[in-house]
Amino acid sequence: MDYTQFTIEKLRSMLDQKEISVAELTQGYLDRITKYDGTLQSYITVTPERAMADAAAAQKKIDSGNAGVLCGIPLAIKDNICTDGIRTTCASKMLEDFVPPYNATVMEKLAAQDIVLLGKTSMDEFAMGGSTQTSAFAKTRNPYRTDCVPGGSSGGSAASVAASLAAAAIGSDTGGSIRQPAAFCGVTGLKPTYGRVSRYGLVAFASSLDQIGPIAKNAKDCAWLLGAIAGYDPHDGTVSKRAVDDYTAKIGKDIKGLRIALPKEFYADGIDAEVRNAAMKAAETYQAMGAELVSCSMSSLKYAVAAYYLIASAEASSNLSRYDGIKYGHRSKIGDTFQELICNSRSEGFGDEVKRRILLGNYALSSGYYDAYYGKALALRQRISAEYAHIFESCDVILTPTTPSVAYRVDENITDPVKMYQADICTVTVNIASLPAISTPCGYDASGMPIGMSIVGKQFDEATILQVADTYEQQFTPIAPTL
């Protein structure tokens, strides 16, 4: 029996009933990584020694009867989350040799749950991209078709879960970087409310948009993971002091009477017909279960991508200014002056996409252009938030496609940045408005590639979107990739 195909819930039962040991389970995942990851490239760093040591410690907890819900569960961690003593590269040559001397708060919380760390997953460089092809070390492929991208920036995390190279994974989401790869890889990904999970130890891309979240095989597994990593942290001034909910509390409950909003702009031209039809079919399934569908409009959507990239790039240009080869990051061996050293260090350390966004951000923040670009983007942020608030006055959740299309080939879109940016149209508004959203599979196109739908909720109402996602998953039969 291949235990690696099971959900966390099933593995928890098997471990507690002693049907399998943590060491056996962990070795099963390590064997699959050895067998398949040479092709998929979902990991940058695999940690077999650490994994087996974690497995031994977790087994002792299980044997003593003190196991928590994630005890002994093998997880993968995105490579922009600091792990004490384990290389954390952000998939960039700039941080190729960086070994953090501390854990991110998320890692501390997971360690307290006695998880097994399998390794660090690949991503777009500094989380900038939607394909995981900007990684300097591992250009991840989609498990359903290896000539297609897995999405990004958390493409390695999503691919590892889809291919059962980890029971679940942790990613980060700045403009869709958990939900989009989850949709492309046929798994479930949750972006929590901004401030629900500490960002301490997450290498910053855009500080007002970044949020850590889980990727798993289903919504219930995501609920367990969120419960483990959420909560107040004195190291992060933006994290909420709000009590952590029981995110499994609503799972399994009837959704009769639930009001689901369908903003017409998310189903308009630009969304592939198969994707639109799959999302609408899911909406009709909810309606058959007793939910009420509500048509609405979100007129600011047409400005969302422009606003997002101005805000994100402006914040990125500030956050990445520390990497100069002197204070932080790769240091060039060429340069006779201070200025030359910094220029060469950044030229050698950063990839093209990171350079592009730094330039855009600095331009938008420069004298004479701040009000024309960045100031207007901030005004649009308020308008988008207000439109969401208006929809939630009469509705409980919003249902949209997660992406305009299924995963594309690795040789498509890569040389067209604007086309790549436009593909984020369905996801970026959630980060702009600091809302929670979950993507879960709702179908497959004619070639068998996964289609995802996104369920958006009110701030700090993750329990409801997890309930809604789980309700659909109970009647949906996923198709695993054939490796």
C-alpha cells in the first residue's frame, strides 16, 4: 500500500493506530522524492537526515500518547521561509549560501506540533512570478504534464503535494502565489486573512500583501494546518491578536441558505470557456445543495492587475534594497569602487524578473511619478476593498475561477511579462483587500489538466470558506497525476 497518497486525516489515524510508523511513512516520501523529483524539480533542498530525526522524535510522542494532529506528518516548506540551520535561498543566486540562524515563527509552531521536515521547495525567485520558471535552481514542472508549468510562486509546494512528494506543504501568497499553483496542480491551497499568520521569518516580497498559508490534498487538511500556524506573534507588528478559531468546526455542516456571490467580471471575456463552465457548474452544484446564487458586479477588477503590480513592485524595491553584496546577499568579486561592487553584486545575484520589478517599483516611487502611479494604486486599493465590503453586506462568500486558464506550457508566456501579469486577474484583489480565499479543484479540461475555483470570504472568516470548499470536495472525485 502506498501511504503517501493519503490525506493528513487518514495518515493521522494510521499513525495513531500503529498501522504504520513515522519512519516508514517518512521513508516512503523520501523514496518518491528520489524517484520522481529529478523530473519534477519541486525541491531545492531535501533534508533526509533531518526528516528521519524528526520521525524518530515524533514516534516517541505517538508512543507516549501525546501526539498532536500534525505529529509525524511529513511536510515541505517553501524556500522563502527561514529554517534554522537549513539553507533558505528564495530560489535566488543572491541568497544561494544563506543559512538562517533562526526559525520563522511558522516553523516554530510546526516544530511544536512535531512535524517531519522533508525539505525546502522551489519557487519563483523572491516569489516574483507565476510559473516557478524564474527559480535559479529548480524550474519545477507540473505533475499532470511535465511540459507545463506548476504555477507560482509556490509552484514547488503545490507540485510536491500533487505528486505525493509531501503530505502537505507551506507556501506564501502575495497576489495568488498559493491559490494559482494549487489550481494548476489540482490541489487545495488557502490564503489566510492578512495578519492571521505571522510573517516573521518570511523573506519579504511585498510586506502589505504577503501571507503564509497551507497547500494540501483537501480543505480539512488545510484547516488543520492553518490552526497550527495561525495566531499572535510579538515579532510581527502586523499580526492579529484575534483568537485562533477551530477551523474544522464548520466542516461537514449544511450550507443551505448560504449566499454565494458571482461577480460577473470574473466570468467575462478573457476567461477560458472550459474554466468558466467548470466554475459555473460548481456554483450550480452549491445551488442544488440549498445555497443561493447572487449575481453582482466588481467594476474595479479591470484596474486590479495594474494596481497590484504598482503596489507590489514599490514594496519589493524597498525590501530588496538591502541586498547589496555588503550588508546582505551575494557579493561580486568584480568592482573597484563601492558603486561598482553594489552594481555587479545585484547584476549577478538577481534574475531578470526581480530586476524588472525593482525597476518598476523605483520608477513608481520616484519624484514626479509617485502621485501619478503609486498614489493612484493606493486609491484603487481602497476602492477594491470597498467593493468587496459592499458584496459581503448581502453575501457570505464569493465564488470565482482561480485562474483564467489551465496550466500552460513552459515555453509559453515566459518571454511576455505583461501576459504573465494579466494571468493574475482572478487572484490579486484578494491580497489587495486583505481577505481570505481558498482554491480547490472543480474540474478538468479536455486534455485532463486541473481547473480550480476560488472561494473568497470575509476577513478572519476562514472557517466558512473551508466549510464551503469541503462541501464541494465531498462530491468531487479528483484525478491524481500519472507520474
